[in-house]
Amino acid sequence: MSGGESALQLVLSGDPGLFAIVRLSLLVSLTAVLFAALIGVPVGALLALTRFRGREAVVVILNALMGLPPVVVGLAVFLLLSRSGPLGEWGLLFTPQAMVIAQTVLVAPIIAALTRQTIEDLWVEYQAELTAMDVGPLHRVFTLIWDARFSLVTALLAGFGRAAAEVGAIIIVGGNIDGFTRTMTTAIALETSKGDLPLAVGLGIVLIIIVIIINALAWGIRRTGERYAG
Amino acid sequence: MFNRRMLIAAVAAAAVLSGGPVLAQYKSIVVSSTTSTQDSGLFGHILPLFKQKTGIDVKVIAQGTGQALDTGRRGDADVVFVHAKSAEEKFLAEGQGVKRYPVMYNDFVLIGPKSDPAGVKGMKDITKALQMIKDKQAPFISRGDRSGTHLAELALWNKNAGIDIEKDKGPWYKSIGQGMGAALNTASASNAYVLSDRGTWISFKNKGDLAIAVEGDKLLFNQYGVMLVNPEKHPNVKKDLGQQFIDWLVSPEGQKAIANYKINGEQLFYPNADDHSA
Amino acid sequence: MRPPALDLPIMFIDVRITAGAVTILDGVTLTISPGMPTVLIGPNGAGKTTLLRAAMGLVPPSSGLVTWGGRESSDPKHRAIMFQRPAMLRRSAGGNVRYALAAAGMPRSKRHERATALLSEVGLTGLDHRPARRLSGGEQQRLALARALARDPGILFLDEPTASLDPAATKAIEDIVRAVSARGVKVVMCTHDLGQAKRLAGNVVLMHRGRLIENTPAAQFFATPRTEEARKFVAGELLV
């Protein structure tokens, strides 16, 4: 990574090192959100629609897990994946896969908690009608998830925002290896500590642009949702 | 509609998770090394040459020496490449490493503010300089991260200057627990003294008001060594590929690559694999 | 004209329904038979809505028995209910009707055509693609009616279907109800609009404080109410 160029120059010139870092960041965080959704949406929907003893406690804990500190998640996953840890056999430490795992752990509670809230609110609205139409339990879940899809996508984008912005988890389990597990946030941390501020600033600009795009997407989706579903 | 989307998602995820290059011939090793070697840019220079010759991808985890050796102890690295001889020899004595090879050396320099509050600029005696810093209670930044640099700094205080730094430190001595770059940044921001390896100092881009205060003392000599993590303790260690890396580092070719690494015409590391007493 | 529904007659046999300490239905014995619409009237809190829902099968009795065509539990396949404030699914108007058709078991290939016919029947032609939540109050009520009719029910339950509608919208709904009843579908509806009861009822069921006061053919009810409560109610007095 060359230093001394101005931040904007780096961004605009399409520097391949910069591009590789951005690409890895997006790949890791998007994959993590995907897995987190595959876990979180069903869990959230299930929690919204079932009643059991201790349900209130589970909801409170799930909401609290939204605030899991990334470094703590990183440490926990690190201990699991280290060669001397229980899952050491898989040899996943210091790889992008480990980063995906850590971010999935971080983001899944967010998606689950937001899904639960969304589905529960919608169920309050739909309950009488779906019961009157004699809709079976599995079909109810699909209907609620489909009808709430715009809100759920917004929840996914919130999860992605969290993943893309964090550095604590992925720097621990990824090792910030040059050309292999270095993402925008870990690179910013590194370049700042090396004193190569123009590059760090350049990366920061790209990261902020991505965050803005995500938020614009979320806004656009909410608008579309309102237009389609009223 | 749901089933189709979920299927595509699952396939994509599996593709990513199976991860890494799909080529059967992909060769790589994990080397745990120090932040000073990384921050100086040495790896960026020599690793591509090694890859070109052998096709082996070297993945470097940069930490403090203490952490780097611990990573080796956990079996999370194939090779360790650090600069604290006593810690390395302890590593060997534990049976964690196979053999230690000296690779290169550079030196430490005492960095300080141009305003020189302790009055040590230009001195050649690091021991006396540290004593003056303590006497004047001039601000001093310590890496505090069990790195080779940190261990060297502690040895200079305790062994050479006769100061029990743990007992005698005051608010002027700040231990930050981070790498060389972060320590230099902190020193720059708080006009403090800091012990740095020359390599990181030369390549550091945020020098601000700092300059070299003391250099050249024999005590500031800094030796780097490399070891293969013991495959008998950690069967997953890639011992053939790891040994190839070590052999290349100490070979004339590798040694030349190290010597050729310069910033602004200044050489950072001096190869000395042939000095078996190092 | 369709044959009388298999779920008729609906018989309430000494049905009590309580919620916690509150008694909503207090020993109701009633038979709902095929024929002209049965209209439930009475002051607020009388238990009309609960009775309707129990007849639909949504609320089990705390004691007593409800039977449909002599059976104690009955698949609601041939019954449909329209609520006072119907929830619009977050889809288009046509989507809402097609959803109801799917839930009722109609194969996908037939749904579109049938939905168009139903929308036409309730006077919502051309609004297939409009998001349901953006329909007017009266349109939403008619859409809910279309959803209920999508089940091709033998019995149609309506809970205060025109409570929040203006006269034009009210007439539209009443016209549909009359047409549906004329086709042989049994209509059971609640209303607190005495005029509506007069216009639509075949027989009137008066409820007060969870108890059945009268079950009388409409003409007779309004001309010569038998009970004191009925007389007061028809005269417009408050039943306390």
C-alpha cells in the first residue's frame, strides 16, 4: 500500500489494493448478514408467534444481545476456533470464514430481535383475519414474513450497517493479514497506527459512502413498501 | 418463492464458506511476527519475492513478540519470527519450537521531542539518558505489550540503568499496551520520549515534532530470530512449507532481499544469518 | 339458490362465556335456522359480538354447548366472518381476495378469475391493483366482504358491517347482503342501527347484559314487542 498520495486520489484512481480491501469487507459483512438472516428471521418469527413459560425473559435477553460488544464476540469466537480450542480441528482461525462467523454471531440477535418486533406487531393486526380464514400455523408464518418483508429488509440493512462498521471482532479472529483478512475497518486501524493518515482517511471516506448508500437503500425500500402495501 | 430464494442464498453461502482459492495447488503458511517488522514495510517487500520463487503465500499475523510466541504455543501459526532472544530461547526450552535461526538485526533508537525536555539529545549513552529522563520526570511512552521492543525497553531500565521501573515509575511513564505505530503516535501527540526500532521509525509517516534523541549505543542492538513451531506438539503445522520459508530467509537470496529493503535510500535491517552467536 | 348449509341449524344450548371475572354470555339458548337474515341487536356490551364469534366457532363456550348441524365441532370451511374493523392485508385489493381464495383451497389457476368476479360483486371493479390499505373506509369494508364471500360460505357472519360508514356506503353494503341472502346464504349480523335491522332482518334477536331477551320474526318484533326491554329498545330508550 503506497503512502503519500492524497486520500481522494487513492479513492478515485481505483487503487487495486484499496479495491481488494473494499471487496473483502463487503463480502464478509454481506455473507454474515445472509447467515444471520437465515438464523434470525425464523427465530424471531417463532418467538413472535409462540407462547411459552419464560418467553418474556427470552425477549428481554434477545434485545440485550443486540448490544453485544464486538470485541467480546471476537474473543469468544477466537477461543473457539484457535487450534488449541474446541473447534481447532477446522483450522478456521485467521481466515475470512472466521470473520464471517464472528459477524454472524454479532448480527443474528439484531435481526432476530427486530424480526420478532415486526412480526409480533403485524400479528396483532392480522390475527383475527387469519384465524377467521382458517390459515394453518406454517402458512401464517410465511404470510407474516412476506407481508412484513419491507420492514424485515430494513432490519437486514441495520444488521449490515453494524457488521460493516465494526472492527473489534474481525481484527481478533481475522488477524488483519495483508491481502487476506484485511478489511476497511481493520486497515483503517492499522494505517492510523502506522501514521499513514491519507490512506486511512481514504478508506474512511469509502466506508462512509457505503454507509450512506445503505441508509439510502433502507429509505428507498421503506418508500417502496409504502407505495406497494399502503 | 421462498424456497427458490433460500436455495440460491444457501448455494452462494456455501460457495463463499468453502472459501479460499479452489486450486488444489494452493500453498500457504501462517507466520506470527511482530508489529515492528510489519509496520516497517519489510514484509511487503520480501514476501512477494518469496512467493514468486516458491509459490507459497505467507500470511502474517502481526502482534507483540509475547503474543506472537503465544500464538505459536497455541498452534495457530506455523512459523514465529520475532526479536527477543531470551523469550525465543524460553520458547525452545519449552519444546514449542524446533530450532532458532538468527536472521537480521537492526537497532533501537530513543525518539524524543525536538524541544528535548530531558536534555538528552545527541547523547551516545542510553543508560545515562534514561536516568536523566527519570530524574527530570520527562514524559515517556512505553509499549507495555510484551513485545520485543517492550522487553528491550524494560531490560534497559532494570538491568542497565539500575532503575526498578515498576516501582519507580510515575505519571510521566505511560504504558499503552499497543504496537510501535500507536506508541509513536501517542509520543508525537504528547511530546514524549519513546524507544522505537529504527525500521518502524524510518517508515513512520506521522513524525510531527519528534526526532532521534539517542542512537548508536551497543545496548540498543536488536536481533531478529525465526523458528518453526514444533510439529510434534502441533501436528497441523505445515513443516515443509514453513521450513522452506526459514531456509529462504537465511539463504543468500533472502538475506539480500532483506538488505535491499530501503526507505528514502536508508537500509532498515541488516542480515546476519551467518552470525551463529546472534 | 344453494341448498341450506350443512352447518345449520346452529344451536346454542345454555352457553356461558366468561373472561376472567366478567360474564359476557349468561346462559344463552338459541337456534339459528336457515332462511332470511338473523339480526342481533342490543346496547353496547350486550354480548352481540361474542355471540357472533361463538357462532362462527372462534370463541369456545366456558360452559354449555354450541353445535353446527348437530355436530359439536365443525370445520369452519363453510362459514365466513367479516369483522367490524377489518384488517387489510398489506397487498393489493385483488391480492387480498386471492389470498382468501387460496386459504379456502381454490387452486391457483382459478383464483384470478374468481377474484375479479368477487370484486365486481362488491362493486370494486378496477381496483384490483390498488393497495388495500389505501382504499376508503367503505371500500375496505366491501373488500372484507369480498374476502368473506371468497370462501363460498353457507353462513355469513357480519359484525356491525356499516358502523363507521356514510349512508351511500351503507346502502352499498346492504344491497350486497340482500343479494347474498337471496342466493341462499344464511346471513347472521350484529347492528346497533335499528333502521338497518328493520331493512334487513328476517328475525331479530335482542340481547341485553349477556342474556337473550327475544328471538322474534322481524315484523312482529317492531310492531308488537313482547318484552319490556324490547319495547324500550324499539322506542329508543336507553337499556341500562
